[in-house]
Amino acid sequence: MEYRIVSADDHIDLQWLPKDLWQKRVPAQWRERSPRVADTPDGPYWFCGNDRWDAWGGRKGAAGAMGGRRLALERGGVLEPGVLRPTTTALRLADMDRDGVDATVMYGPIVPLLIKDPELRKVCYRAYNDWLAEFCATAPERLVGVGLIPIDDPKSAAEEVRYLKRIGVRTCMLLAARVETALWEEAWEPLWAAASETGIPIGFHLGGGWRTVAVSGPKATDPGNMGVRVSTSPMKMDEALAAVIFSGALERNPGLKIVLAETGIGWLPYMLERMDDTYRKFLDAPDYWRSQRPLALNMTPSAYFQRQVWATFQTDLAGLRLLDTLGEDRVMWASDYPHADSTWPESKRAIEDNFKDIGAAARRRVLCDNARQLYGLN
């Protein structure tokens, strides 16, 4: 297949999953406690035990849940309650064709975070990943699924990465801003090693990491609260990025590939400058570090970024102006379909607006080749 545009960060959300995904796939002893869809006076909803989650099947007028923004499917005139466009192969491909997108990298739902029992969470991760592999197999040259891995158990996460490799899922998602064990801790080494050995990139997708934001309750939809939540989300990967660099995870595991997904790129040049400056100041105090724990780096932080880290964006004029600083091979465009932030179905126009000052070779890398090479699209 000839690729021209690859969207490196799109989505499969809870509301678009098949009703029977978990009931059909988890072992019988887990079925009663696993997620299921049930009818309510408000329409069909996902339940897990007695906990009611999100609505199933999509619905119009749900802008409140999106911070006052409509889903892209509603803006594009194709939102039909009960029609699972993002997980129906023919419909998803039709939406991609409408937008000029040849292949998509699909990040999954955060549903396992809602499950309190850690063993049930692992079972549900596995069931989702098995379904995902089958869904991607319906159009393997165009659909790239992002598997789910635990964020609370690095050893289990490593096991799931190796399982993803076996079933043909090409990448995985870690909600890095939500981890309880800091990513600079040695506990995460099994995951970094597994990802390095298998070659499976780990997507640090945004989500969480806020200090003052209310995510539920009566103040959740306050414009001030929602403005903070939506506008600051991309920068919450600063700690995760610094952690995998300064901990030496990228130094010890040169095959480890990290993607900062949906984070935008405009903030990264300063972050790299700041980390490099910090590193130089560390080197200026060798006696201190010899008395503590030796520095785990043999290069500047920006050098590790240039070797092992990628970042995605939808629209980012500031970041594209600094593309020479970031490196044109470190950046990947995305549409964020079908989220409220998505450029779909006007991605062609968004690309023209954002890339008007970008040369043809760099444009080709950012829009296609970087993602195509990273995810093995031939």
C-alpha cells in the first residue's frame, strides 16, 4: 500500500466497544464481575459490578462530557446512537478515506483504571487486547492497535508487552501521568526491558496528572476548571519524559521506544533545553554524585530524545516553527479521531494551515514516514 498520511494518535473509546467484548472473552469465573452493557432510563450504559460507567453507543448532545465540545462524529454529521463507527471496520475506513488518512494508530479506553480488583483488571486487559488484535486483522495495512498494559504492576505490564508481541499488536499505552510508582523508580525496569527486547513502542498517552482539577462532582463542568483541564493536559508528560531519561531507562535499554501521545510539541524544545541545562549542572558537581548515586547518563537528555522518543500533535504552529530543534524525524501528526479535539473531518485543511511553511521532505516525514517506520507499515 502507498502511504501518504498516517494518523499517529486516534482512539477507540469505551462507548464504541462491542457490548459483549468482556462477557464473551473473559473466563467464566470472571464474567459476572466483568464490564457489561445494560439498559437504563437514560439509555444503555456500561456497568462493572454496581458501578455505572459511561454511556454506550454514542449520543448527540453529549458536549458537557467533552468540556463543552462536540464529538468529531457529531460535527461531521455521522453520529448515530448505537452505530459503532470507530469499531466497525468498513465505517472506520470510510471515515479515514473522507479525511485523507491512509492508516491510523488507535489508543484504547481507560476502562481498566475503573476496575478496583487488580486481578480482574489484568483479565480485562487481556480480553481487550485479544479483541484488538482481531479487529486490526480486518485491515492490517491500515489499522494499528495500541494494547493496554497495567500501570500499577510493572512485572505484569512487562508480561503483557510480550503477549502483545505474540498476538501481533504493534504498540501499547501507558497512562504515565497516573502511575503511583514514579517512573524513575527501579521497579519499572522489567517493563523497559520487555519493550526494548520486543521492539514494541510504549505510548505515554496524556490523561491525569493534574493537581487542582476536579474530574467529577458539581464543579467538574465549571468553565475555569474545564479550561485548566483541557488546555494544560498536553504538558503533563513533562515528568514522565524527564523520568525515563534521568533514571537511565533509555541509556540501559537502547531499544526502548517512547511515544508522547497527544501531548503536542510546542513545549518540548524548552523542556529539552531545561533538561540539558540540568544535566550540565549535574556534571559540574561530580564529587556530590560520587557520594550519592552515580548519574545514569552518558549523553545529554536531548540526545536520548533524538534517539528514542517521538511525539504527536494535531495542530501546533509553535511546535512546527521549532521543528529543526526537535528533529523532523521525532514528530508525528495525528487527527485524534473521533474525539472532540479531533481535526476530523477537516484534517486536510488543518494540515494545510499548519504545514504551509514546512518543506516537502519534512512534511512527508511528519505526516507519514515517521509513523510508518515506527509501527512497521510496509
